[in-house]
Amino acid sequence: MTASSSSNNNSSSSCSICSSISSSSNSRFSSSRSSSSSSSSISSSRSSSSSSSISRSSSSSSSSSSSSSSRNSNSSSSRRSRRRSSNSSRSSSSSSSSSSSSSRVVVVVVVVVVVVVVVVVVVVVVVVVVVVVVVVVVVVVVVVVVVVVVVVVVVVVVVVVVVVVVVVVVVVVVVVVVVVVVVVVVVVVVVVVVVVVVVVVVVVVVVVVVVVVVVVVVVIVAVVVVRLVVVV
């Protein structure tokens, strides 16, 4: 029984060492292994207690030498059980430290994720604001350019229309003036020609009449003179 308890003690110590090593590598497996080590320590303590009870019963029936040997074995098993309990407490403390370190890692990861999300949101908001401002500026510039071009075109058209109207009016006025002048000139010329013709005709008629009258008078005088002469 003592040999079996010592073998149990050795296995439990090896299990506790394994559990402490695995707890430094992985927190989840460390907790499970620490629980297995604690269960093995409990089972070893139970086996030690059973061996101690058996040794005590055997010491009551055996001699003093066997009782001393069982006491020695009991003391050695109690020392080993204490070592196992200390090892198990160490493994539990290492598992708790590993779990706290894992919780710290989780907190750091969560903080980093939150900071990254906030930075991404801020960058997206800034980009959207910049895009909106650029679009508004471009639209305002396009509207101003269109308005200026339309105003310039309207002014040019109005000026051209006014110039054309003025030119047309001037041309019309000039044409009218020229026509009036031509008509007046023609009328004056016609009147002058008519007056000249009339005057010439009148002069001619008067001359002819005068000549005729003179001739008639001369003829009459001549006839009278001739008759007078003939009569005398």
C-alpha cells in the first residue's frame, strides 16, 4: 500500500508539473489539467488516508516495529500530500495568472478594435464631408460660369440687335431721305422744265403773235398806202 501511495504521489507530482507547464502555454488547458491534478491529489490523499487507516489497523495487530514503519510511511505520505497540495496551489495560482493575462489580452484587443472602428468612422466622415464640400463647390462654380456665359450671350445679342435696329433705322432713314430728295429733285426739275417749256411756248406764241400783228399791220399799212397812192 505504501508503494502504491508513493507511485500515486509521483504520478500526481508529475501531473502537477505537466499542468503547470501546460498552463504557461495555454490557459484553457491549464485549468482542465489543474483540475485533473487536484482530483489526482484528492485521490492520492484518499489512498494515503486509506493506507494510513490500513496501516493503523495492521499496527494494532502487529508489533511495535511494524507500527513505526507505518508511522514513517504515514509521515512520508503526509509530506508528499503536502507537496502535492502546494504544487496544486501553485498550478491554480499560475492558471489564475494566465487567466488574468488572457483577460488583459482580451481587454487590449477590445480596446484596439474600438479605436480602429472609431478611426475608421472618423476617416469615413471626413472623406464624406470633403466629397460633399468638393461637390458643392464644383456645382456652385458651374452655376456661376453658366450664369456668366448666359449673361454675356444675352448682352451680346441685345447689343447686336440694337446695332442692327439702329443700322436698319439709319438705312431706312437714309433711304427715305434719299427718296424724298430724289422726288423733290425730280419734282423741281419737272416743274422747272414745265415752267421753262411754258415760258418758251408763251414767248414763242407772243413773238409769233407780235410778228403776225406786225406783219398784218404792215400789210394793212402797205395796202392803205398803195390805195392811197393809186388814188392820188
